[in-house]
Amino acid sequence: MINQKIVCIILLALSSIAILSCLIINFDAWVVYTVAIFGIPLWVLSLGLLTMAKPKPEDADERVKEPFTGY
């Protein structure tokens, strides 16, 4: 779990740097398109994985048995 969090933080930082550098520096169009195709979805995915809800300790067993309860 901790390894996943570290990887998500690294991917979030790298994709943020790539997106910001495309906004600031005048790159060729293909570089900007590549960052848009890969960088933006990677940023959203890593941010989503970092902010995912963690179950309360007393609700952890119920989520294993019925993970979609409450939707």
C-alpha cells in the first residue's frame, strides 16, 4: 500500500511538471500532444488513487464481504 502511494506521488509530480512545462515553454506541437494524451490522464489517475476513500477499521470487514454496499 505504501509503495502504491509513493508511485502515485511520483507520477503526479512528473505529470504536473510535464503539463506545466508545456504551458510555459514553446515546444513543438507533437510534444504538447503527447503530454496531453499521456500526461493529463496520468495526472487524473494518480490524483484519484491518492484521494481514494479508505474504509474505517470497523467497516473494513463489511467492505470485503459486500464492497458495493451504500452506492
